[in-house]
Amino acid sequence: MTAVTDKVINIIVENFGLNEQAVKTNKDLETLGVDSIITIEIQLDLEREFGIKIPDGVILPSYTVNDISEYIQNKVCHHGRK
């Protein structure tokens, strides 16, 4: 697991009150019980944590932790080169 993935999991756990062990990187957020309102809260926390802007609708309940981590890694890497 990467540092980005660990931070994504921590943000999900904090926002939804899940046990960290319940959050699997290949499970979609919807399976974990996360709805669209909570994804907005998660998105805002991710933006603060990583210092990036995530367009609305990018973080969806159908995304997995791996999907989100990959998006952030690409965004941070691209943002860092500007």
C-alpha cells in the first residue's frame, strides 16, 4: 500500500466511522455504505490533505480506494510539474 492509499483510507474511516480493517482497497465506496453526500465530504478532505482541486463528480460511490488513490497520485504528480 502506498502513502496516498493509506491517507485515502484514513479519510474514509474518519468521515464514515468505519473500522480501518473493513476498508479494502478493491471495494467500492457504495459497498462500504458511502453515499454521494459522504463522497463530497471525502472529496473536500482529500483536497485539503493533498493540496489539489478535485472537480465535482470525480469521486463517485462506485469508485474503489484504488481508483481514488490512482487519481490522486496522477493529479499530484501532474500538479507538481506545473
